[in-house]
Amino acid sequence: MTLLEKITDLNDLILQGKALDAFEKYYHEEVVMQENENQPTIGKEAMVQWLYDYTHKDWGIRNYKQVSVQQWRNGQIIKEQFFYGN
């Protein structure tokens, strides 16, 4: 499988609601993940569960755009940094 095929499969799994399957398949055990310029989080166990379910009383529904920069090694993501604005 080429890198492009792996990235496509990763995105397809996420869009199918199988984000944890994608995470398990494509992220290295010691993955380093970072949001903007915040301190990085290291390791799969530290990143497994995130829940966001709210409506902001003043802002309502907001749409965000972000860029994800990934470093792959041996078929898995070893580092990922997200860049986004408010």
C-alpha cells in the first residue's frame, strides 16, 4: 500500500465513524501529537479519548479549519501537529 493509499484509508475510516480503528492501525505507540504551539502529548494511551459535545451560548455552531502535518515511518504516523485558528 502506498503512502497515499494509507492516508486515504485513514481518512475513510474516520469519515465512517471508525476513528479509533484508524488510530490503532496507523498511529505508532509512541506517537507525538501537538496542537498549534502547545506542549506535545506523547504516546497513544495519552491520546485515545477526546469528547466534545457542546453548544456555545453566544457563538452557536462554529466551523473550524485545520491543517495536519504528519511524519510517517514504517507505515505509521510517528508525529502529527495540528495548526488552526479561532
